[in-house]
Amino acid sequence: MSTVTSSPQPLDPPITSELIAKHGLTPDEFERIKKILGRAPNFTELGIFSVMWSEHCSYKNSRKELKKFPTSGPNILVRAGEENAGVVDIGDGWAVAFKIESHNHPSAIEPFQGAATGVGGIIRDIFTMGARPEFLLNSLRFGPITGEGKNVTANRRLFTGVIAGIAHYGNCIGVPTIGGEIYFDESFEGNPLVNVFCLGVLQHEQLARGAARGVGNPVFYVGAETGRDGLAGAAFASRELTEESREDRPAVQVGDPFKEKLLLEACLELLATDAVAGIQDMGAAGLTCSTCETASRGGTGVEIDLAKVPKRETGMTPYETLLSESQERMLIIAHRGKEDVVRRIFDKWDVPCAEIGRVTDDGMMRVLNNGSIAAEIPAKPLADEAPLYSREARKPTTDYTDEDLLREISASSAKSVVESLRRLLRDPSIASKNWVYRQYDHMVRTGTVVRPGSDAAVFHLRAANKFLAATTDCNSLYCRLDPREGGRIAVAEAARNLTCSGAVPLAVTDNLNFGNPYKPENFWQLREAVEGLAEACRAFATPVIGGNVSLYNESPAGVVDPTPTVAMVGLIEREEWITTQFFKAAGDVVILLGDFGDEMGGTHFLKVIHGRKAGRPPRLDFERELALQKALRELIQAGQVQSAHDCSEGGLAVALAEACFHPAGLLGAEIDLSGAGGLRLDQILFNESQSRVVISTVPTSADGVMGLLKERGVPAQRLGRVGGDALAITVGEEKLRWPIREIFDDWFHSIGAIVRES
Amino acid sequence: MKVKVIVTPKETVLDPQGAAVREAMQHLGFTAARDVRIGRYLEIEVEGDAAAQEPKLRELCHDLLSNPVIEDYRLEMPNEKS
């Protein structure tokens, strides 16, 4: 059989060098394809190689870098790259599967459906593992939405469209969106970042694998019918967005969350039986990717017949059927003799189900169409042997000015700090995201314990009776100025956020958003950031269990600020350790863990107040950070901490203000920062030095807390007390005062007002 | 004069609403329903010479009344019948 060459389909165009280039394949890659096949590919096969060897599926430009991540640990059950998502043990026979994935390019073209199908895709990745999806997070970046002009209008359209799309899919399918982050910056104009995260829970023995095992086993296609939507979207996501991208518009897929809900329930019911040998979702590159990957993982071959694939449209060619990215579809390899079990369950849930092929022993991915062979490719080389590149890396000339920066900012800056804090709190990147998360059903299925708005979201996995904290973090500005330090800080901040919530960090999934890797400066950023993330993941003992790479994030306006988004999950052993960032009671003592700090480079203050994206971002000291987090967890576990909030964008002043904004009732604070001595006022309030957390404690515990911190070698400063109707900060002679209601309104209503204005 | 605009999902784009209605029809025994596509129909009263307004109307169809990424529109001027 394998000696038969695949026959060209009647309407196939001839294979020319233009056609090869149009498929994003280089002449060298084409030669490699010919070597693998022992002949020239036909049109369908060219399409298959094109998507499988795109950056989106093969990570050909990033895989060598990804190998630098630590990926193993005592509690890691499924490691990065083995399956659709990594799986981590959380004790008592339970485990969680989680992953983050980007849908940047589809969202740039059609924000609502692009974001919606992103959510649908990541949910499928999770239930493919046999896990029930429990909650979603998302990490988003848009161009500026404040001000006037065509670009601002376009940015608002993308912002509101993406939020509506996420809300639509998540709310309809009934999985709560409980947290995440949103930033606004010029560099994301025309190329927003939409990174969606999903976590699911399963018992160890429920773990499902995406391998085609058992020669002769039947291969089932389940889920929605295949249409021409999203044709070759993976290849699309592996190019820069240009003006012409608008003409690529048929690439947009439309999601159907109600269909996916049925698919989810049907798959989980089927996985609970012993009928399934392997399961794989059809995401990017659809039928092609799921077929050759399952065969490659199983060390087998797969033969499918396209005539049996349920189709929505008539006259679809093999090329179109194989490369379609229709949503809500899965490939299931059943055990022979269990066909009826599969049919009965999918029939019950009203989900289309068709036996389209079988597992073979010849290692080939063979695609039949009405009796003729449409494509025949060795599965393993196709899935796993894409060329790997190490691109040229060049350090860009930096615009460091360091200490000069402070001199450049006029001294009057220090005099207007009262207004500066208000402007920072109104800045959409810092302001409350309630306008966004009110659109999300963040309470459905009632597992959400700490709602959006605190350092990390906390969720009760009722089935397992476990409490998890989850967060996404990345400061793209730090990464632009120093990608290695930015990467280290992203991991440290995620761990700090989890620690503030009372959790012990478990593991990481990352989403690397960068520009075109063929540009040496972009590749240098990627390499530096990955190495920074890897160092930090080792330091915090949080292995990377999977993730996603999105390159070519560029628009005519330029490349995005490098954004290696870190999503981290932690476990809170006991319910009473759950801690939020908000002050709880008047009279409580406010303590700063860490030093007053002095680093101004890359701060939000410089960006928002002085329009400067410059300087050397703050340095991170792992030892210091680890000691701080360890001591904070110890204090939380001893019941000594009323609230804990980490200092990030906007520095200590913003952290203090946010701690005052308890959703159940605002509380002021009287703070004395005279101890910072010698520094300029704006520097004391807004520097972003790392490893700092603001906590509050009941008055009787304060001495004990200070004593323990001293013993543990963690610097700590007693700042003042909770209470009053203002945030009052004294620095020596200087007395600053912000009525709490006023700054709360600045912060809480900012984004809603901006969106309503338009 | 009355101008009509019909907006439909593009042929290659999935229409979940239409699919749901088709399935409901089949459940009710109308198994002949092979495909259902659901769009929008607008009637616009235009003052004066509608033909002169056609370029502006087309612009509105493209920028406001339809989402050209996933929808097609058909503008029917009063004197034409398709």
C-alpha cells in the first residue's frame, strides 16, 4: 500500500516555487519534504506540511530556547510537550491540568470571535486531558484607549470586542472567568495580545492520552461539522499582520459554546468508560494535526477517509477538509469492539460522531478520499521533525539613561505627587478592571472564593475539596527595557501574588508573545526572556508544564513590547489561610515587608506621568524574594496576617491605595514614610523596587510579626495604622492627604467612563 | 423611498443560531431542513433621491450595518428587484 503514490486531485494547482513560498515554506524546507516523502508532494500534502511546520504548530524558531525551561518536579504528572496540557498532582489522588494559549492574530482581525474561539480552544485542551474545566483567566494587552483619534477608536473597538467575546464564550459554556490582567500601551496598537488560560481538575486515573494506540482500533471524528472556516489559521498566525491581512479575513472562525458544552459532557462521559485508547482535540491545523500527532505519539500510523468526515458545506476538497479550523471538534481513538459505546454516548448528547478510519502499523498518515489516496506522509517526521532553527540574536542599542532620568524629570515632579497618584490610579493599566470582569460570569458553579480584583484569584475545587490560587503576570515594559530581568520578575511577581493569597506556588504555564524571529533584535529578546523565566522557575521550584509561543506580533506601527506572560497556580492547604489584599479593620497595624526601595527605571510613574518608557528596570534578588515569601507564608499560616498586597506598577503609593479599596467598605490609613529618608518624594512613593509586600495585622500581633521577620532576616518597616477617611502619608515635614472616596472613584470608574465616552 | 438591506452570515462562516434552528426543525419532524442561515433585514426610509445616496448607504452597510469579516450584505434600491 505504501508504494502507491498519492494521486493529485482534479482541481489542484501545480506545485510552483510561488505556491511553495505562499505556503510559508523555504526552498530548503521543500527539499526536506521531498526527502521525507521520497518524491514531490502534491497540493494537499504541501498544505499539510505548511501548517504542521508553521511556527504555531512546530515551534521551529523557539523550540531550542524552550528546552531551557525546567520541566520536571516531584508533583508533575504530565510534562510540557507530552500532551495538550501539563498535569500537576495536588494530593489525595487529585490533579489539575492547566495551560495558557494565545489567540492574538484572530483577535486582531475579528475581536469578538477571535477571543471567543480562543476561550473555546483552551477549554478543549483541558478536557482532552480528561479534566473537567473549572475556571479561566486571561492576560490581555491593547493599544491606548484614552484620548481621541482614529487609532484610539480602533483600540477601544478591539478592547470592547475581545472582552465581549471572552464573556460570550465563557458565560455560555458555564466556566467562570475569575481573574487575569489587562495592560494598555502604544506598542500593542493594531496587534492586541489575547492569552487565555484554563484549569481543569481530574483524578489521577482519569488522565487521558493523545496517542493512537492499538493497531486496528477505530478512529472517530466527533463534534461540529467541518466547514471552510479558519482555513490554514495556524499558518496565518505565523506571519506578521500587514495591511493585506484584512483581505485574509475568511480565516476567521465562529465559535459555538453551546455545542462545545455538549462535546465536553460527551467526552467526559466517554472518558469515564474504558472505551477510549486516545483522544486529541482539533485545534490549529484541525484534522491534519490531530491525526499525525496521535499517530506520532502512539508510534503507529493512522488512515482516515475524508468522505466519512461530517461536512457543513458541499464540494470541499481534501486540502480544505484537512486544513479547516472549524471549532468544537475532537478525534477519538476507541478500543476495537467499543464502537457502540462511543456512538451511544454521542448520540445521547446530540453531537455528530463518525468512524472515519483506523490505526495502522506502518507509521503513515494516510488520507483517502472516495477511494483514492489524497495524502500519504510518514507521521513521525511530519509531526516531530520540523526543521529547528536558531536565529541570529542581536542586542538592540538600549536607551538606558539610569540616574540621569531622575535629573531629567524636573524637581517639580516631587511637588505634584498628590495629583500624580490620582493620575496613576486613573490610568487604565492600574485602574480597577470591574467594567471588564462584571461582564464575565465569575461566580458560575459557585467555586470562586476570592473574586477578581485581589492579587490572585482563589478557587475552591469542590470535587477534590482543595483551594487553588491562580494569577497571570508580566510587566511588558520591564521586558522591553531588559527582557531577562523582566522574565525573572514576571515569575517572581506571580509567586509573590500567590504567596500573598496564602498559597504555595506549584507550577507555571507560559505564553511567549514576541515579534518576527527573523529580526535579530526580536530573537535576542526571546532568548533573554526565556533564560530569565527559566532561572526564576528554577529558583521558585515551579516547573513549566506547558504553554504557547506566539511570534510575529507586529503591525505596521511596529513590534509589540516583548511579553512572556506567566500564569502560575498554587495550592492553599487550609481555607483559613486564604488572604486578600484589602485592609480589614480600623486600628490594624500596616507593615511593609522589604525596603522602601529607590529604583525608578521602567516604572509606571515615568511612563504615565512623564511619558517615558526608559531606564533600567528594577533588579530582582532571588534570595531576598524567597526569604520574603517564605516568611510571609509562615505569618499567614500562623494567622497573623489580615491582608497582604504586593507592590508592583505604581509602587508603594498605589499598593497602599489599593489596600484601602475593600469591596465591602473603604478604609483609610495613616502612614508615615519618614524612615525612607533622603530620597525625593516621588521616588519614595512610586519606585518599583522588587520584593515588597504591604501587610496589615491586628495591633496585638504587630510586635510578634516584626520580631519574626527580624529573625528570618526579612527587612520590615512599621508604616502606620488602618483607619480614617483618607489615605494620609507623612514624610518628614511633608503631609499628603487623599480623601479615600475620591481616589476610589478615580480608580474604580476610570475604564467605564472611558468606554462610555466613546 | 424605502431602501432594503439584507445582512447574512458569509457562506463559509458557521452560523450557530441557524444550526440550532435547523436542529429544532428536525426534532419537530421537518427532516427535510438541510441548512438554515439566519441574518438581519433592515428597511430604511430615505428622503429625496435614494440613488444619489447609494454610495453613502453602501458605506454604512459596510461599516455599520454588517461585520464584513463574517457577514455579507445586499443593498436593494427601490427601483431594482434583486
